[in-house]
Amino acid sequence: MKRLLPTLTIALTALLLAACAGTGPSANREIKTDSDQTDGDRRAAIRLELAQGYFSRGQLNTALDELKLALQAKPDMREAVNLRGLIYAAMGDSQLAEEAFRRALAVYPGDPDTLHNYGWFLCQQQRWQTADALFDQALSQPSYRAPARTLLAKGVCEARSGRLLVAEKTLLRAFELDPASPVIAVNLSEVLYRNAEYERARFYVKRVNSQPDQANAQSLWLQLRIERKTGNTSAVDDLSLQLRRKHPQSPETQQLDTGRFED
């Protein structure tokens, strides 16, 4: 199976969205401010923020310690019960991760963030059908404000399972919702490349590589392979130079130097 960009890293740092507040007028509803927080709420929020920071830096044991303190202060904190599954998954304990996601959904049925994270976890386990169902359930929630990220995860999962034409349609939907996302553009380009849609693939990856702050070794390598397929030798030479100059130690540069264009 050819490799897509490692969107798991991006997914893990971007999956934790705040719960969407309910909408609609209510005579009994007050706008919540800092003064409404209890001491337990404040302690939990601080510990959760620390846990998220450690998690994003890969300090998993410390993240788990801070998360436990957050849950001691507020056992039903939505973001904390969600993060617990992600931490266990990153630690490689699949059983604890799945139990954590199931408990989170028991406390917050239909929560789109948990459905998304659980679906992504199952995608890593190659449980394609169940992952698809969870992604679709997340997307069906009327209050969900981040459908593009779930469409991205769903499209990557479909591609990994070999359903390239389905993945192309899903990633196109994600791109329509968030055309500024370089992650979506590159993953869509990769799928189009694997579907031998070289001109279309070039369009999406060039959007990324034209922005110096977005281009990386993987996006440059993808465009280089596309240009090679279409016989654009001058572009191949230019992209080769960029890879060697900007990312000399990257796996992509090593593949270039050994002529492994289709690994």
C-alpha cells in the first residue's frame, strides 16, 4: 500500500475541539461567564490544558497524569474523557483506548468529536466498516462545526483500505468545505495521483508548494513524482534541488537519491 501523508499526527493535535454550545432562545438560559465556574471547573480546565500541551508534544505519561487530575476535579468533563482515548491510543494500548472511547460515548452519546476520534482510532486498527459508520454518524450531527476534518479522516481511511475512487469523492467534499487546508489538498492530490489523474493531482499539490510556509518534504516529493509521470523533466530537476537543499535528511530525499519513486 502506497503511503499517504501522516495525517494521524495532524489529526491528533486538531481533533480536540470544544463542545458546540446549544443555540436558540430560552427564558431560563444564562450566558456563561468566568464567574459561573466552580473551583473544580477551573482546576479541571487548567489540568486539561496542560494535558493537551504535553500530548501534542508526545509526552504521553505526563499528559496522562495531568488528565487524571483533570478528571478528579471534574469526572464528566467532555474534552477530558475524549482525550483519554487518544492518549491510550498513542501509547499503543488499544484495549484501554477502545474502552475509553466507549465510556466517552456512554456519557456523551452522539458527541461528534468522540465519534470522529473513535473512528480514526478504528481506522488505525483497519476496522474499515466500523470506522466509516462512526465518521458518518459524526457528520450527521446537526450541531457539528468541523465536518471537513472528519471528511479528511474518512477519505484517508478509505484510501488506506484501497477504495480510491470513493476516497477521491470524500476528499473533494472536504476540499470544498476547507480549500485553504494544505493537509486536505495534499491527501487529495495523493489519491488523484494513485488514480492516474496526474493533471488534477498537480493542481492541488501545487497550491500547497506555492506557499513556502506550507510546502514540506512530502508535498515536494509528491509533486516531483507527478511531474515525473508527465515527463516534465525541468520541474523534476527543480523539485529535486529543493528537496535536497531544504530537506537533506528526509526519507523523501533518501528515496529520491536511491530512485525509489513508487515506494
